[in-house]
Amino acid sequence: MKYKQITSLCLCLTVLVFSRAAAAQQGEPSDITPAHPTHYFYTPTPYVNDPYSLVVGLHELSFSLPYRLQLQGSIFDNIGRLNVALKYGLLENLSVAAGLAHSLVHVGRGAHGIPDWASPRFGAFLCYGPILSESFELGLTPHTQLGDHISVGVDLGMKIIPNSFWAIILEVGSSLDATDERFYLNFDGGIRINPPSISFLHFDLGVDLEEFPLVDGVRPTVTVYFDILFGMVVN
């Protein structure tokens, strides 16, 4: 049942996305004020969206409230190791979040962050952006998860922006599990396309070297990363 519901949601999202895209490409006037994703691939951005910004995608479901608050969720995997969270923008380049550390669905044989077969945990992260410019973004994310396992780590996400049409995203994730005494790594990268004619849409495609422990005999597996995101300001 879970997969049927997810498939139905993805189908509805796809129909909405491409109907709006077709209207924009045919030159019809659009009353959509675009909003942008507040994550790279698996890592969060250091900032939150303006109030009443809605982002709908497979990896990010978010809605921004006044006073720099943002509700955040994920159907696939998680953002900052959190599957459902409340994010608060402390500064323009600094945010903090707390919530449920888990994953509903992961594409591939491995996992990212909390596996979908593991028990949910409490989690929190702090994201700092030492560099945020029109051509480059860098976010550092210390995080922790508390529950049947206790872990801490630091993730790094970066976005290289050659022009307004597309960007390169690269990430490195790390986590030390104090319960099983293993250190985990994750690497991923790809592109995000944001056509100016349909600026409320973002298309992500990349490759993910799935999270793996640094122990003898364990080899990382590779999977694909993909997403279609629709973002708009709703007021």
C-alpha cells in the first residue's frame, strides 16, 4: 500500500508539473512566483525560504512560515538525516533543525542516513554556509541521531552554478555510529536543471555512492539520484 500511495502522489505531481511547463513553453502568462529547493541532494541549505514558499518533490516537501520557520519532509530518503523536521533560519547563512531521523523509501540496495528498515530516531542538525554567492554555495552540516543507535557526523554539500540554467551538486557525508562503533561515508554528485522559462521547476539527476562503513570486506554500492521539484510562493 505504501508504494501504491507513493506512485499515485508521484503521478499527480508529474501531471501538475508538466501541465504548468507546457503552458509556460507555449507562452501563456504564468501567475506563479517561483520558490527554490532548500536542499542540495541529501544535505540542507544553510538558509530557509521566504514565508509561504511551497516546495513539492520526492526528496523535499517544505512550507515556509513567518519568523524564518520552515516545515520539512521527505518521501525519498531524508534531508540532513531528518525525514520530518522543523527548520529555523538563525541567520541568512545559518539554520538549525530537529525532528524524526528516518527514511521512508530509498532507491538502491544500500541506504543514506537512517535506513528504511531501522527504527526511527530523534535527530538534529546545524547547517552553516561559509560561502553563499551567485556562482557557488557551500554548506557544512554537523548532525546527530539519538535512539536505538546514537551517531554523530558532519556532511558537506556544495553547489557550483555556471549559469541560471543548471548547476553542479557535490556532497560528502560522514557519520560515526557510537552504538556499533563504525564510521560511515557517502559520496554523491550530479546536476540540477532550472530552465528560466519554467523557473518554478527543478530537475535533479546524479549518482550516489551509497553510505558504507569503513570496515574490511564491505564495498559501497552505487545508485541513481533523481527528483522533480515544483516550487511556488502561495500568497
